[in-house]
Amino acid sequence: MEFFCTFCGKRKGDAKDWLLGFEGTRNGRLSTKYNITLLRKWDEQRASEPNSVHFCSTACQMKYIGKNYGDETWAA
């Protein structure tokens, strides 16, 4: 399976330093404005889950969070 950065679109090759997160659900539906949980490291198996978001760098991760969640985001 191929993965692409959710923010910039870069394709994931063999790079090991990619970041993974999961957008929360509300009433069983995905809601990008509800919440996001950020993992501390890439998990190849979990990366294919439907609510996963992938980032090629911390910069892309932070830009995505700022754009979609604003300044008041609490991530774990």
C-alpha cells in the first residue's frame, strides 16, 4: 500500500521518520474538526486504518493541525 502526506501530498518511500495520526469520529462519522490523536512513531499496520492521517515531517503535521484544527488543538 502506498501512503501520501496528508498535507503536502509527498509519497512515502522507505523513509522511517514519517508521522501518523488519527482523526476522531463523532456519532460514528469522521469529523476532521472534532479531534486528532498523534502517535509518536509510524505504525505500518495502523497506517491503513480509515481515519489515519500521514505526515512526511513535523512541519507538515503542524501546518495541517493549524489549518484544520486552529490554535486550540490538544493532541496526544
